[in-house]
Amino acid sequence: MRWSSLFTVLGGGAVAVAGLLGLLSGHPWSALPLVLGIAVALREVRYLQRLRTGRIRER
């Protein structure tokens, strides 16, 4: 397990949750951090999947 990847996914998730809470409380600009947090977390998860299957080498 790569700790930096874990922290990246958790950080992206935390930003996404904060954006979702802001969006639910009536702040439409909170959609931007929501989308960015999800994108960062998803990109890191996909990177880890490619790394595990051997399609790419470690950075």
C-alpha cells in the first residue's frame, strides 16, 4: 500500500464531501470542489489499478 496514494484518495474524498455539504446548504459554487475532489480520488484509484495489473510502472 502506498501511503501517498491513500492520503490522496482520502483528501480527494474529504474535499468532495465538503463540496457536497456546501452544495446541499445552497452554495452553487461548491459544485466545483465536489467535482475536483471526485476527479482526484478517481484518478488515483485508476492509477493504482493500472499499477497493480502491471500496465504501467511505478512513478
